[in-house]
Amino acid sequence: MKMEESSAPLDKADLRLLRLLQADGRLSNAELAERAGLTPATCHRRTRSLFERGFLRGVRAEVSPEKVDRGTLVMVAVVLDRSTPESFSAFETAVKALPFVLDCHLVAGDFDYFLKIRVKDIADFNRLHGRDLLVLPGVRQTRTFFVMKEVIDNAPLDF
């Protein structure tokens, strides 16, 4: 791919493809092309380009948490004992190895990180909290928030 192509701005057709795929990643190329008003060959080329340029990171199925025994959503705020690049790096490396952590965000304010975690129930969280979270490098304090109701979760990007 030429340098000009990789840095080329998105046009209306690219944006339409992104919106369609965000709404339904299961669309076949033929269906996507038809809905986007493109030929299948053009649609395939543009979609491949969107992946290559990093506008699309992947396509995956959205699994219903309740159906796989992960119906309890927990947000955990983490405070580290030091605010140094080394302590952040050690924490981030360790937290990436925990399969139950869905999201980890470095934040500004009273906490250093927010973690999004799905578990079976409170007892399940209690077990992993003591076994896995409190022993992460540099953790001084955690604050746990059990989600009572998911009003909006994983909404599509508005662009």
C-alpha cells in the first residue's frame, strides 16, 4: 500500500462501511456491498484497506454474559502506591494476564485505574479479589462498585 493511501482521509463510502460493520459484523461482503451501494470487489478492497489502515481492529461476536455464567458486572477503581512509569508498567503488564479483566483504563483523578470485570456472582468476585487483584504490583487500595443495572454497555461509536 502506498503511503498516500494509508494516510488518506475517510470518505463517505468508508464511513458507511464502518457504520454498517459496527452495527452488524456478520454481514457477508455481498450484503455489505449491497447496503453500502458498492460493487462486491470495491467493497472487499475498501474493507481490507480499512483493516490495513487500522480503522477496523477486528470483528467478533458479542456473547451474552448471563448465558455463560458472567452476569455480575463489577467496576474496580485502583490506587497504586507510587505514580511512576515503572509502577504503571508493572501493574499494566500484570493486569493484562488476568482473563476476567475486560477493560483497564489509566485515569486522571482520585484513582489510577478503572477495571471492568465480569464474574459469576459476588462470591466469585470476592475470591478473585483476594487472590488476584490485591496482589497486583503496586496496588495500595481498591474500591469496588457492583453494577446494579446496565443502562448502556458497549454502545456503537457515534461518528
